[in-house]
Amino acid sequence: MWQGKKVSVVFPTYNEKESIRAAIEDFQYQDIADEIIVINNNAAPGTSEEVAKTIAREIMEPTQGYGAAIRRGFREAVGEYIIVSEPDGTFFGRDIVKLLAYADDYDVVYGSRTVKELIWEGANMGIFLKWGNYAVAKLMEVLFNTTSLTDVGCTTRCINRRALKHIESYFTVNGSFFGPEMMLLTVITRMKIVQLPVNYSQRVGHSAVTGNKIVAFFLGLRMIRLILSYRIKGWIFKKRFKVFSGPS
């Protein structure tokens, strides 16, 4: 509970069997989340058994893809604030306090992994990923003349329910670049957004995306194409995306 409002935490999982129990317990320890939902996206064998040892509620999502898992989590969550993160050991439960502290004033609070002092030893945030994410984020910032953005790939974020309902019907991405699409939709509908530095640590296990520089490079190109396509849509179809009016 935060300021009298329920808080939901959504964890998508695919290859986090070795870390998911610890991640759930870390977020639970903060004593803020009213529910923790694990979206099993055809996860590694044994994942369900690890989740069963915790308070988390597991939901099976057969459609493969990070975006498909998060979109399912959004549909299942009951909280007024919905926090998305990953149960791979890279993010810390204590940072949800930081996100929620800004949630009273902003519709969406995004995390950023590009602050040097919060990048822990062993974290997969070398020069290629750090500056690649920064450059793509700045491209979005410039093209849409929006608030300061420093990381387009950070998966930790907090959105309030009213804002989520406004953009949910616009979601199209089921894959790895769902995060940038969500960010674009909040920007193009003129929501109040802010990006804050969060801790970023070494992953438990191997990532099929950021663990491979070639895959990460082509993912970055797809993100750029997505940003450009939304910019063009915004110019041509000015009334396609309804501007968010904020609290009534």
C-alpha cells in the first residue's frame, strides 16, 4: 500500500529460475506491494516450483514475448499503481520507494540505468549498451520535445491505473521492444512522465537479448525505427492518439 492506494508488482519471467524467488522476496521485504504477479512466459522448467515457494501469484501467458507478458500482467493487476520490473537480480526492491515517491506527481515514472554511481560491478552496462540506450533516448526526447530521457531500455517503471487505461488500447508490440513503445505512447499522449536513476546489478544467468551485442544492436535499430514511425504517425494522424487529461 502506498498513500492508501494498492500497489501491484509485475514480473515477467522466461529464464529466471535461479533468481526469481530471491527477487520476489526482495520486493516483498519492502512491505509496500499488495500483490506480486509473475507472468510465466513459457519459462524454464522449475520456475513454477520456485514461485510456489513465495507469496506471488503466477499467471501463464502462452504468447511468447516480453511485451505479451507485460500486457498480460497489466490486465491481471488490481493495484492503483502498477510497477514493472524483472526478476533476474538486476534490479533492487528498495527502488520501488523511489518510483512511488514521484508517482503522486507524475502519471508514469521510468527508471534509468545510466548513472555511473548506481551501476554495480558485473552489471551488463558497458559502453556499448550505456551510450546506445542514451543516444536512442535522446533521439526520442528531441523528436517529441519531451522531458529529459537517458535510457530507453530500462524495464523498471511505475504507472498509475488511469494512465494505463488511456494507452492500453494503443499497445501493438509483443516482443522485446514493448518498453520503448510504452514510453512513446506516454510521450505522444502528453502524459506527465519523469525518469529516475535506479540501481542496476549483475544478472543471475544469461540474457538472450542484452547478453548478445549483435542481438542488442539490431534491437536498437528496431527501436529507432519504432520511434521514427511514431513520430511520422503523430505528424500525419494528429488525432489518432488522444491526449491524456490527467486526474479529473
